[in-house]
Amino acid sequence: MIPPAGTLYRPRQAPSARKVWMLFAGLFIAIYFCSLFTPPLLDDVDAAHAEAAQYIANTGDWVTPKIDGIRYIEKPPLPYWAVAILYRVTGVENAFTTHLPNALAILGLTWLCWQWAGLAWGPRAGMYAGLAMLTSVGPFLFTRFIIPESYLAFFMMLALYLLITGLEMNRPLRFYGMYAAVALALLTKGLIAPVFFCGAAIPYLLLTGQWRRWKALKPITGTLLFLAIGAPWHILCGLANPDQGHPVGNHPTLGNVHGFFYFYFINEHVLRFLGLRYPHDYNKMPALWYWLGHIAWLFPWSLFLPAAAAVAWKTRRRWMKYMRQDAGQTVEFYLDNALREDVASYVVGLKFRVRSVWLLSLFTAFTLLFFSISTNQEYYTFPVWPAIFILIAGVLADIEERRPGISGEPALSTAWLSSAQGLFAVVGVFSAAALAWGLWDSRHLPYVSDIGTLLAHRAVGDYTLSMSHLFDLTGPSFAALRLPAALAAVALLLGPAVGWVLRLRGKHMASTISIALTMMVFLIAAHIAFARFEPMLSSKQVADTIMKDGTPNDEFIIYGDQSSGSSVIFYTHQFFHWKPALLVLPRCSQDGEGSTLLWGSCYPDAPHIFLTPAQLSAMWGTGPRKWLFAEEPDTEKAEQVLGKRLYHVRSVADKELWTDRPLP
């Protein structure tokens, strides 16, 4: 059994688990739970993935999800399953039930960070790791819509935790949980799950010498369990989606191959990694932004990364000595630590701490290097953020408690923490000043509910990065953001300054907790601002208009791909009795060329939802009423095709809704 890290160096302030979790619960409710209600589902990936869950819940087809009537197997199904189960249990399909699993994954990661850091470094470190998980910028930003990264991070961290505790505590049954966690991660994000796990676990076992205990890892029965959980869906999906499509244009690689196994394993894994996926829809972030971006995603706890790096450098020569399986069994080691109260307990605790550092560092390094080579987006490295939080929390707690480190001396001076806190105060002052300037600049402007009319459309990065719309902010847009901007300005001006004063006075725990409380207020303000962007990010208002003025017999058409108006499709599906929306793609042949639904559209049973502009013009004004939706820059294209035959219904931000005949 691993003795708690605080056994030999009991901190003067060690909050009880009950008090810590009361703090965690308050932060979780304020930051994550309360934000589940607004805004409605967003266009693009959020509502599109919700459509897949909606289809599963309403049809009972748990093997082949569909979006707008088209097969959609780009990603594994576990995130869709989780949401579909909630849809079925609650009978409600809205933003709350859709995003709840993401929030629960963050809560699970908070528990893992608290548990792991607490075992390795003591209760203070456990509290700090949980606070970092709950109050950092990245996890908050990238749980606003359905992406699988929070699920993946939870399962990967759980698998690593079960690996190390199973070995150190001699709990062989935990290895079965490890295999199950990796299998669930496989069903969450695909083959990168076992690749990332092995990329950390194999070097770890070799470095520690614990590869000699390979039989204890249950490799045969554990692998069978992994396959029993992870393989059935892949097999069933392959059988349900065989090679029966027609060629995709003149693409030399795909040819006639449209079956699940090629599409999923080769196109969506191998070719995506190489940047050769067809159709091409992912870019690669600039290397500098890829690496420096983590300062933002881990903020404000990234302020302590220099201290963590300094500790690692200071103790670099002694890490391997306590890493090996026989560490602590030599005469030399006992002579080094003979004056300790309980050498045996100290050795066990020290080995667990050192091995935690190695395992978490190997996992972080392998994943970061992998995505630095592959195509990537900002949130792809989400799975390593909890590992980094645990490492930061351990260093932070050691410095605050002046606990002797691996070298026998206190890790670093508390001046490192005061400097980081001072930098946070400076960042807070400048940020508050920028927000105050925006408020002053918009002081005479009226409040405008549709913030989209006040934004610039700078198309930074051609909107391929998930946060590109932040660059569209203008001074006048603050007229719609006065409340959240003022709230954030006050929090950033006062919180970091108070924390710095507390740090200088030696109130280290209070200072660190103040960081979390400051971020709580800031993230609440950020969510209020995010909800104000609803007209820009979601098209639910358009869906409400159609359901108010239309009939179920009408037809809904998007000028562009389904991602442009996916929230309209989601909210109107039941109204239209699951009739698919039609998509107008200028480069479209009948196989859906140019659409994210290209692969599924090649199957013989795919509905004919793709139109050319000429086909749209021919059908416009005939048969049932048509509703046409477009967002910039497709609005101009639609107007060029249909001209005066368009009857304008509503404008929302940069989106337009028309019909083909006057409304009653």
C-alpha cells in the first residue's frame, strides 16, 4: 500500500476531503453545471454530432449513426451513445442533455487528478490538481460543444492510474479496469487511444524494470477483455457498411473502396495523420502556435510551468536512481535516508511519486510529439492537460510546504511562486484595462441583442481553427458584452492582486485558492459572453421561425454544407418528420462532392439530398413551400442564383432565411 505523501511531512494546513469536495462542487456547479442551459446547440460539429445521437435515440440503430439521413462513421460512437442514452432516458433533446456528458467527464477528471496527486504528493497537491482541472481555460472552452476529447482524457488518465496503482499496490484486478478503460477510449477516439497508452506504458515499464512482471499485467485475459469491449462495434459496423459505393470522382486512392474498414482505419486514421485524408478538411497549426498555445489552454496554472521545469532540471541527476524496480533496496539508499523516521514508508512513497512523474511525463511527451507531426487543432492535446495539472500541483504543493524533494532539500524558493503570482497580477491589470477600454469605447452605443451585426468578418485562418471567431470582435461589439466584460474586468483586476499580496505574506494556500476563485468569476463572465454570441454561433432562431410559420410538408434547403445550418436540422427534425434537409453545393455532383457527408452519400440507400445551383433554380417555387438558409459568403451566391424569386423572411447575424412564396 502506498503511504500518503504527507505521512512523513505532514502539512500544517491539510484540508479534509469533505471540505475539498465542497469547494470542488461549488466550482463545478458555478462553471460547468449552470452553463449547460445556454446557449442552444451550435452550428457545425456541435449540432451535427447531436444529430447522430438524435438518430440513434429515435431509431435504435446503435451501429451506424446518420446525419441528415446520411451514414456518418467518421468517429467512434461512444460520445453519441452517451448522449443518445440521455435523450432516451429524459425524453428531452436540448443543449443540457447534449452537453451533460462533457461536464460529467470533467468531474471525473477532477476526481482522478485529486486522487492521483494526493497519493503522490499529499492532500494539498490533490486539491490543487482538482482546482486546476476545474478552472483552466482550455477544458472550459473545449467542452462548450460535443467533441470527444474530455471523454478520451478521462479514459486515458484512468487507464494510466490503474496501471501505476495496480503495480505499486499489487492490485492485479486493477489491470482489468485498465484494459477496459483503454477499450472505452478506443470507442471514443479510435486507434490513437491504444497508441497513446502504449507510447507511455511501454517505455515506463522498461525504465522501471517492471516489464519483468509482465505476467501480473494479465496480457492474455486483459487483451481478450479489451477486444470484447472494443471489437464488436467495429465488426458490426464493417458488416453493416460493406464496399458497395461508387467511385469518388477521380480520386486515385479511394477508387471504388467505400467500405467501413478502409474508410475508418485508413482514410480516417492513417491518411488523416499524414494530412492526406479525402476529402481534405483539416489543417495543421503553425508549430509556434501549437506549442505556445498550451500557455493559454492551461492558463492560469501554466504560470507555474517555469517552476515545474526548474524542479525537474534541479533534480535531473537523481530521477533514474529511484525509478528502477530495485530502488530503495541498496545500502547506499538507506545510508542516504537513515535519519528519516520511517525509511521503508518513505521509500515506497518516494518511488510512487517519482514513477508518477515519469509515467505522466512520458504520456505528455509522446502525445504532444504525435500531434506536432499530425494534422491538428487546438484541442487535440486535451488528453495530456490533466497529466500536466497533476505535475504542476505536485511542484506547487512541495514549494509551498517547503517539503524536502528528491535531493533532500526543499524543491525551490517560494520566490518562484511570488513571481508567477505577480505575473498573473500584471496580466490581470492589462486585461482589465483592455476590457475597460472596450466598455468605454461602446459607452454611447445601445445594447444590441444580435451581436453578429457588430462583428467584423476577418476570416482569420479562414475559420479553420475552432477559436477563429474571437478575432472578429470589435469595439462596438462590447455594447452587447457590457455585463460579462465588466464582471471579468473586476475579477482580473482584484483577484490576482489580492492573491499576490497573500503570497507575499506567506499565505500560500489562500493565495493559490484565490487563483481558482478568480478564474471561477472570469469563466462565468466568459460563459455569459459566449451565450451572447448565440445569433452568430447557433441558428436555433431560424429553426423557431420555420416551425412557427411553416408546415411539416415544407422542404428545408441549406445553400452550403450541412455544417452551416446543422442546428436548424437538429431542432426541426421532428417538425419535418425526419425528412432530410437538402444541400446546395456548387461543386456538387450527385455523390456529394465537397460535403463532409461525402462517404455516406456514396451508398445506394443514401437519400438524394445534394443539389446543384441549377437544380435549386428549377425546383424553386414548385411543389411544397421551400425554405432556403445560407450564411456568408453563400448568401450572395444564393441571391445570384434565385434573384428576385427570393422572399426574405429573417436575418440573424450573418445568416439569411428566405422562402419561395409570400407567407400568409
